[in-house]
Amino acid sequence: MLPAVTELRARPYSAPLARPFITARRRVDTMLGVLVELELADGTVGHGSAGQSFGVTGESVESILAALNGPVTQALIERPAAGLRGVTCAVADSCVGNVAAKAAADVALHDAWSRTLGVPLTEALGGDAASVLRTDMTVSLDTPQRMAAAALEAAGDGFDVLKIKLGDDRHADLERLRAVRDAAPDVRFRLDANQGWDVKSAIRVIRAIEDAGIPLELVEQPVGKHDLAGMAAVTAAVDVPVMADESVSSPRSALEIVQRRAADLLNIKLAKCGGIGEALAIADIARAAGVDCMVGAMMEPRISIAAAAHVAAAHPAVTLVDLDSAEWIDDPDLDGGYTLHGGEMHLHPGPGIGFAPRVKGEQE
Ligand SMILES: [Mg+2]
């Protein structure tokens, strides 16, 4: 049985990025977010976190704190005895939107729950903590020369899959990708247009890349997130698998995407859908539809990345992982959860998400 939640503590967090994170929609130089501690009646503490993202979830540090300290805490503490699933649903229903805030609380709740069971979170969810995940490394949208240099560095670090950010200019995009391919000819590529193309541009660019013989594993969110008819047209017109990302914000949206065959793959992020319960519901829908999933993350604190890795290792519909975000963050004080070398992620074998963050200013 899940002990009652007695307290939720949330505080702002920021860390500089080692290099700017640039997509067709935004640029991030400093990661701003919130760290969460959730305490159960037996004294168990779980950790969660959230990142500010006006461009994807619409949330700021201030709004995340307000949601956590208001309706989310109320749902956690004033709930009837309902077990983990009941509390998860109460958090999801506590307010409209505020998905990153809900995800931070939901992760902290799941972390505490699996700590009470004495097992890694992924094993509490039915997975195997010994699973080895392989993540890509992202190359920010930039000049062809800078993108080529970043690709060369990532390939040198042992990453065999690179996620290339494109989408602001279809002519420049092909030039960028050629430069990256020439710099790192032995890696596989995932493209992410972050909604940056219209339907015709997307089909033209992707076909030009296919005609140029550049091997693509997938293309993420080629068109606007609400344009499912447009994304279905792109999916039908090209050979490379198309992945929905920004369009997948809930189990309901996942259901609509698979029913309309708007994409071949789904990208699940805890911060987009509001937490682990909703993420697993999306993965279940994907499995029922015969669609594979990637688990990705926003630019958010390392705790969130560790939680996403545990979810990725727990569900058979998740066959791809995109969890390099924390590698961009320059904060040695917030470490733990997993190790990552050359694209290989190993989960911490201890209870929960295996995270005991050393917070700045605290004694070790
Ligand atoms: Mg994406």
C-alpha cells in the first residue's frame, strides 16, 4: 500500500548549458526549471523535476511552482486512499494543462513508491533495470559548418545515432544534412523539423534526402502539431518512417494519430503528457496499434531524464530512446540516476530512479 503523501517541496533550479540548444522554434542557453521532493508518511522521499518551456508546454518556472504548490499538492495530500494509480489520476485531473508540473510531481510520487518497494522504478513498472538503452546525441540547428563540427565531436564520443535539428529553411536544411553526413559518414540520422515545414516542403525535402542516398532512421514532427491530415499526407508520401512528437500530448492524441495513420512512430515525453501514468497509457495505445515509440525528453533537469529512462526500459512498445538532454547541462552538483557513455545508458541499480541529488550548498 502507498503511504499517504505528507508534503511536496518545490524550488527553482537553473543551470547553464555547455552549448546552446537550438531548434526551428526556440533557443535555450540556460536551463531553467524546478526540483521537487515528495515525502510520504513513512519518511520516504521521492525526487522529480521540470523544465521551463514556453514553446512546447507553455510553462514557466513561476507557473510550474504555482501549479505544484496549489492544485497538485492539494490533489496529492487531500486524496482519498486510492493507491498509486488513483493518486496519479488525481494529479492528472488536478488542473487543466500544467503538464510539466504534473510530470514532476508524478515522477516524485513514482520514485517514492518504488523506494517503498525497495526496487528500481523500472522493475516496479515491470521492466528490467539491467536493460541497456542506446540514446542518440542531438545536433542543434546552426550553420552547416557548426553542425558538421558538432556531429564529428558526437561521433568521436561514440554516439552512433545523431538527431539533427532542421526545419527553418528547406534549401539550407539539405545543405546542413550533407555537411553533417560528410563529417560523420558512419552514423545513422534522425531528423527533427520541430513543426518547421509545410506539407509540400516536407515531402520535397525528405524525398531529396532519400534521393541523395543519406540513410535516415526517422523524421520527427515535419509539420504543425495540429495538422494531423498534413502529417498523414507526409507519412504516406515518403519511405522514411515519420514520428509524431509535439502532436502527441496525451493518450487521447496518441489514439487519434494511430487511428488516422498520421505517423509511423510516437515520441513520448513525460513533460508533454503529464507523467508516467499518462506515458504508459500512450505506450499501451501504440502497442495495440502495432506502432513503436521513442521515449524522449525536454531540456529539463537530470532527474526527469532518469525517470524517462526507467519508463523506456519498462515498456515493450518503446524501441527508441532520445535522452541526451542532461549531457547539455553543466551542473556537476546534480548527478546520478544513470551513467551514459558513447550513447549507452545504464540505469542506477538501486531503489527508485536511483537518484540522491546533492543540492548546491548542502554538505555531502
Ligand atoms: Mg522532437
